[in-house]
Amino acid sequence: MNAMAVGQRMTASEYLAHEFDEIRSELVAGEVVVEEPLALHQIVVMELLVALHAWASQEPGRGVVSMPLDVKLDERNVVGPDLMWYAEG
């Protein structure tokens, strides 16, 4: 995966309010980082998503699988994991 710093410092609130028009980006230490995943990376993520979703769907209580969402860690960091799994609570 290649990443390129955009060079604009901002807070998590500013980042979350900004429209990035389908560009995969994250906020790392207050800097916007644009990511360009390679094809192999995307294939592996898709295979993991399918396998984890199949496992979670086999029995109740195994949780829910989701594609990336913005996850605010603190005021200078917002990440978008490739894949997320939530345990049922």
C-alpha cells in the first residue's frame, strides 16, 4: 500500500466534516494521509471479508462484519480499518 501525506494539519472534527470524494484517507497525527491500496491488498481484504462474514453468519452471537468506517481514536487520529468485526454484546 502506498501512502502520501497531503500536508494539511487538522483536528479529528475538521477531518470528519470534510468531504474527500471517495478518496481513501485517514488522519494520522493531525495530517491527512491518502492511501492507494494495491490490487493484492484489496483481493486479500475481500477474501477475509467473505470468510469472516460466512463464519459470523453460521451461528447466532458471532458478531457482525463491516467494511471501513471512520474510527476516531483521539483529536488528531481518525483511521479507516479495511475490515471490522463487532462482537455481539
